[in-house]
Amino acid sequence: MVEIRVPTLGESVTEATIGQWLKQEGDTVAADEPVVELETDKVSVEVPAPAAGVLSKIAAQEGDTVQLDALLGEIGGEGAAAAAPATNGAAAPAPAAEAGSGGQDIEVLAPSSGESVTEADIGEWLVKVGDHVNVDDPIVSLETDKAAVDVPSPVSGTLKAIVAEEGQTVSVGAVLGIITSGDAAPVQAAAPAAAAPAPQAAATGAPLSPAPRRVIEQNGMDASAIPGTGKDGRITKGDALAALERTTAAPAPTQAKAPSAPRPLGEREERVKMSRLRQTIARRLKESQETAAQLTTFNDVDMSGVMSARSQYKDLFLERHGTKLGFMGFFVKASVAALKEVPEVNAEIDGQDIIYKNHYDIGIAVGTEKGLVVPVLRDADQKSVAEIEAEIADFGRRARTGDLKLEEMQGGTFTITNGGVYGSLMSTPILNMPQSGILGMHRIEKRPIVVGDDIKVRPMMYLALSYDHRIVDGKGAVTFLVRIKENLEDPQRMLLDL
């Protein structure tokens, strides 16, 4: 008898709720096959079967709250022989064997993508069977609910077989493909059942990944007529949707029809499955609204001092440090100073306790084609403005190419988001749980303000602080925002620690 127990679910998570049993008592399960889904305040995770057999007992019912290491169910050995050794519905490959000409077959396995991530979708194969690859060359892209990562080749050789196809969901450790090491010719793997060839862009010949392929096939579009903006000219989902919008933009001729006749929708609507990242963003934002007592306070800041400093020192800064002097360095420094004065904004609630953080790890929200990601600037209080600017610039580049690591987006204590880059005048940002505060920046525009007894035109920005009213009082929130305003309007205050 093998027990199924609640696994470790991440930092500060001590309990979870049974979301859904994916198997019922008496069902045969394979080793590592997901059997039950757990939900915490941070993630939703599937628990795999520790062994093959028959689910003989369900000890915790759907909706129950369970602690770490609590018993969820038991697997008996009666059905072990009947449980096919499968990986996410695909037959596992035979053990690796020696290939001809001295080459050895090496399995490419799905890597661990970080804490609480147990599965991923095959996004796109970057090479095809028969292609030669070098060690560490990216060969396949995996998409999790938090990030997209490229899996590198473990050896130099030739791709012998693709085991997991594009769009398939795989668990950590699953076999993705087989590479014959060295320069040996690959042994052709058994071909899968014949399927209709995927549309390809005639201009580049690059195969389409599942998302744009689905849009093109569902709408009967010609892939060769769609210009690709992705890597190596590949067509992205955004390219396909833009082409679809262009084809449907022209109004159809008006035709007289009976009043009772239903309106034909044609290509006016489409249904596209949400990516795992978008599903997670939607779920976490809704959970944030339902969990925290969110409130937003506003202020405005005269950006004259910061803009003057940038104008005076930007060339020397670039020459000395090799990176541009932007606004984020000032905002991070101002935020850290304010967090030190109002520590509850840098804290979080864990059950009946408040955890005060004595470190300042600032999340920087970055918008990408696939959705919003929040890489974390570690120990921001110990970094110079040049180090902050260089690290944020690197985050932006790697977020757009999908090269951010999962651990770089975990463990933040406070978040800054800049809607001003998109032209936002004012907004109410949503908390990045379990954090208690998020600062929203907005666009800078010249406005008349009263300075003394005179009316001056100054570059002004609205600031918004959304906070968890369960832990942060109104006085603390207003004080926090006022301190940021004071530090930005007189940047020398931060140098003098005032």
C-alpha cells in the first residue's frame, strides 16, 4: 500500500484545499500520473501518483483543507501490472539503446521549472528529426503557467526522435525526445499516425507553433500571406490575429433579410484557448481581489528634480556605467526609503501572523507579448542606482525573449508597475499577493500648479498606492506615498538618508 500525501507547496504555505480528484476509487493509475489537484493562496498544483496501481482509498474529500504531509489517499498494488507506463497519455519510449557508428541514444527530459511547477505544455520544437544540434543548443520550448523556457540539448548529436508533440502537456522528468550523440546518423523513429500537414509560412518555411496554427486553421487563412515578426521570421499568434483583423475589418455589403432571421456570425467571433500563463494571471488577480481588503490612495509628484538630474548626468552616467539613466532607479530608491519608514507595506499576512520583511526585494512589472511578468530586484537597498538600472534593463530584454528564470520571479516583498509607458494617466493597480503594497507610476505631463503665490507649469505624474487594508492603515499608506513624493521632488534627500 502506497500513501499519497500533501507535498511541500512553497515558501510560507502550510495548508491547501482539495480542488478536484482527477481519479476515483478503483481507478487504475500510472506512476507520476496526476491524481488530485490542490489549491493554495498562491498556486494550483497537481499531485502525481507515487507509484502505479489502483486508487484504493480517498482520505480527503474535495473542498477539505489539509496540512502539509497530510494523507490524501492510498494506492494498492492490485492494478499495478495493468497500469500502462505512460507519460501524460503518451507511451513512454523504450530504454535508450546504443546507436550505430558508436553513437549513444540520450533522452531529453522535461526539466524542473521551479517550485510548485509540476507540468508544462510543449510550445514549439526548434529543430526537427534528423537535425544536428550542439550541446546547450535550445531544441524545444516549454510553456508553464508562469514562464516560457527553452530546453537545451544535453549533448551534441542528431535528433533521433520527438516523443512529446507540440501542444502536449508533460510532467517534470518526462521524455521529450531522443538525441543520438556524436555524428552518427539517426535511426528513424516509428512514424505516428498520418495527420494533415501544419500550415507553414511560405516566406521562411518555418513551422508554426500551436497557438498561431490554431488561429490560422480555424479561420481558413493562408499562412504564406502573413508576415512573421517572431524569431527567424516565425509567425506569432499576434501576427495571425492581426491578419485576421485586417481581413474582417472591411464591412460586408448590407443585405436585406427577414427580421426574424438569425444574424450570421461568420468570422466575427473566434474561440482561442487561454495560454497557461494567461490562465494563471487571471486566477491570481481574481484571488487577489477576493482575499485582500484592497484600497488605493493617490498623490501627484513634481518630476522637475528627477528630470533635471537625468538631463544633467545622463551622458556621464552612460559613459561611466554602460547603461542609461532612467526613472526606475529613482523610484526604487524612493520606495526602499519609504518602506523602511512604513514597514507594514513591506510585510505580508500568513494566517493569524504578520511577517515583517527586513529585506527589500522589489518586483518590477514587465509587459510582454504573452502577458505580465514580475521579475524581482533582490536586496534593492544594497544596490546603487547604476546597478538597479542595469538589472532592470536586463529584465526587460530577457522578459521579451522569454529567457527569465522562474526563480527570478518569486519572493518579492513590494512591486512597482509603470503604466505610464503605455500612456496611462491614472489607475488602481491590483496587489501581487501575498504582498501588501504595489506602487503604480503613470505618464508625465505638464500641468499648471501653484508654487507659492505663483502658477507654474511643471512636469507632473500621478502616483497610486494600492495596499492591503487588513495590515496597512490609511495613515501608513498616505505617509508612505508622501515620503516617495518628497524623495522624488528632492532627490538629494535620498543621498542624505532624510
